[in-house]
Amino acid sequence: MSGGRWSVPDDIEVGKGGISKRNIEWFEKKLTEADNLFKKGEALLEKIYGDASNGHTIFKCERKGDGREPPEPRAVAIGPYHRNCKNQLKFDDDYKLEITRFMAKYCSLDTKKYLNEMEENEEAVRSCYDKDLSEWSSAEFQMMLLLDSSFILFVIDGFRMRSLEPDYHYVEYMALHLDVREHSEPIKLDLLTVDNQIPFFTIRILLGCFSQDGAIWEEPIEELALCCFDDLWPIKNEEQVLEQDLGKKRNEEQVSEKERKEEQATNTRVPLFLEEQETPLFLEVEEMNRGAPGQFHHLLHLFHWSRIPKEGYQMDHEDRGSRDALQLYIPSATELKKSATKFKKKHSGSSLNIAFNRGLTSVSGVISIPVLQLYDYSKPIFRNLIAFEATPTNSVLCFTAYAACMSCVLQREDDVKLLRERGIVASTNYKDADIVKFFEELNKEIEGVEMPETLRKLYTDVMDHHNSRISKWWGDFMLQFCPNFWVGLSLVAAILIFILSFLQAFSGMLSYYRPKTINDFTQKLAAVVIPQYRQI
């Protein structure tokens, strides 16, 4: 086939006499030739799913093209990627060993059992990392998992139940706990660094290595971990609820589904990287990211799930790379005000869910934004969450969409001032200029990223309202005559006084003309009625 047309051999005659027997034989031969659709489809699917098809869940962050360095831990290194961190870490392997020794000595932690479990699951754990870890021997790798999971469990337990505190060894416990408390903020930020992670199931396995008379496993490990981050903004979305029974049911369904697919795979030619999965990634990933129990990859994944809205901001993997990253845009807050767009503080749901609604008359619009609270730790948290959303295993781009939207709304200090007056921007140590700069820098992290349909619809609705003539007319009128509440109140009062004055004048006019009208009517009535009465 050349230029969209079939290449017909020279010895095949094509004329007006119809299709000859020789032509039919040649065409049938073409239909039976081998094709390369399998390899082509496999290559396209591999391009769509990328490294996610290999089961990786923890990805090493690299330096950006403009020279920006990826986030690095400041207090503790977790996992294999930051063992040679340039920062001097307070909680090194020696300190983790003290914690592990304490848990083994006073809390009945069976370290041998854990190491045996890690030996059995070593291949699965290694496959979670996207980089080659051949420099780590099996013994070193298993010991690293023991020390790191012990440290994480000690930290998250210390901020919640303190079940690891022995009855008769309070002093020994506090010797470790007070150090952790003193450096709690950098520790929490390190535990939320995108490539400073170990698989979540390794921490769950550690729970099963304590003696059965302990109480630490009475509360779900996910809930225990989330309580550790309760003091960090964005706050937890209360609509996101852990359902342990749902996880058990889902695992049973996956087993039966896997058996069915294995039987089907013997009769059909299915690419190996899809055949090994229990369900195709693009179908499974939404449920994973919405928080199916047992499917959290690591602590950052759990934290991300707990902060995002229950619905929306989904990004299908087929969309990634299949369409251009359009430059979506909405005007700033002060510009939107010119089209009768109001800003309202949102009180419920996720701290990231921005919504737009038009009024009953469609003249004015309301953008509902949850309270914005920025602290010194906000930038590394957002950077890591945006980096996590860029990984192939994630499909919910909520933090990315939020950063994009807020960088449009808050372009100048006047925009921040407007939202602060509406109670949307909380009073923290961030000044108006700092908030603008915060979102400018975040916007660099998301350049060229395709946005989810939820944000596209929000932008479309806002721009349709902003470009409406009647909305612009009403917005100009309100800005000119009612620039603020007190001026608007004065205008209403003036209109009310004018109406009352007009009614008073009109009433006076009626009272002046009414008597004359009544007297004329009375005289005419008397002239008719009295003569008739006299005749009677």
C-alpha cells in the first residue's frame, strides 16, 4: 500500500471486464498474510501505561530541566533512594536501630519473623521501586525495611495511642519519644516526600510481628497513620471513609477474576504486561486512588487520598499523552469581579474542591473556595503531592488542578486582598505577596500537564459567565455604584428615601384634588335625586 492505494503487481490485469480469477487469488493471498497488529498494539499500550504496567509504585524524582532540585529529606531517610542524602539527618540508621531494639526488648517485637516475611516478599518489595536496586544485598535490603518500618510505626503511634509505651519503662520510652516530638514537623514532611517511601504493606506486616496481647493493632493502621498528620493543612476530608470490609470483599472478587482471566488468556493472545494484572490498570486505578483498603502504596498515597474530594478530578491514562496540554485560563479574582462574580467561603468537603454556580437570574455567579491556609511546610507538601500525581500509578489530579486554578485566581496582591476580605484566605504568616509567589512557583511544577475534565468544565462555566454581556453590565454597575457594602447600603437607603418622599408628595397631591372631585359629584347627585324625591 503506497500513498493510501494498493500496490498491484504488474502481471495482474485490471480492466473493464470485471475481476478475474487471478485477481481473486491474489487478493485472498493478501488477506492471509501475517500482520503486525499484535506488536503495534503492544507498543501503543506500553506507551499509554508506561512504567505502571511493571508494578512500580515508588518513583525516584530527578532534577528538573530548569535546574530545580527535587525535594530531599531533612530529618530521616526512608527507603533506598536517599541513603546518601546531602543533608545531615538527625534520625540515621543508628537511631532507628535504637527504636527497633526498644520495640524488640520492651514491646515483644519478633524481628526474626519480620525478616523472614521480608525474605519471602523481597521480590515484591523491590518491584515497587522504579530504579534498579542491585547494589543492595538481600540482607541489607531486608534490614533497611525493618529499621524504616519500625521508625514509621513508632512515630505514628506516638502521635495517637502511644501503645508502644511499656508499663514499667516510661523513662526509656520518653528518651526516644521526646526526640521525635521535638522534630515532629520535619519528620512528617519527610514521611510525605514522594520518593522517601517504603511500601505500605511492609508496615502492616510489622504489626503482625508483635505478641498477640498487644493493643496496637486494635485500630486500623491507616487510621493510625492519618492521625499523625491531623495538624497539617490541607485538612482531612471527612467524606473519605475507610471501609475495611470492602477491602476483604474486593480481594475475594479479584481472586475469582484472576482465575477467569487466566483461563481466558490461554485461548486469546494477550500482552504479558496486561495478562499479569488482575484488572487493566486504567480500570483499577480509580478504585485504588479513591482508597480501596489494602491498596495504598505508601504513606503519601494514603495522605493524598484523605485530602482529595470523594469524586471528580479523574484523569484517564488514555488521555495522558493523547491530547495536547491546552493552556487553560480564567481571569484573576479582581477581573472576575467585573462580571458580577462573587467569591464565597466553602465550609464542607475537601479543602481543594472549588465550585462555580450561577444565580437564579444567571446575572451573577458565585465561586465557592475552601479556606486557604498556608504555612512554612505548605510548599514541600504541595510539591510532593503534585509530583505524586504525575506518577503513572495515579489518576486523580486534584492538587495539580487546585494549584492551576488558584494561580489564575490569585495573580496580584489585590486578588489576595479580595479573597481575604471574603474570609477565604486565612491569617497566617504568609503575606499577600507571599501567597502570589507561592502559586507562581507551584505553577512551574505543572507546566505542560493535561488537566482533568473537572477543571476544564469549571473553567468553561466561569468563562461563559465572564463573557456574558449582561453579567459584565451588571458587574460594572455594581462596581460603579456599589463598590462595597456600605456604599451599597447607602444607595439602597437613598432609593428608599426617594420612594418614600415620592409617595408623600403623591399623597399630598391626592388630598388636594380629592375634595373638589367629591363636591362636584355630590352636587350633581343632589340635582338629580332631590327633584325626584319632591315629586314623590
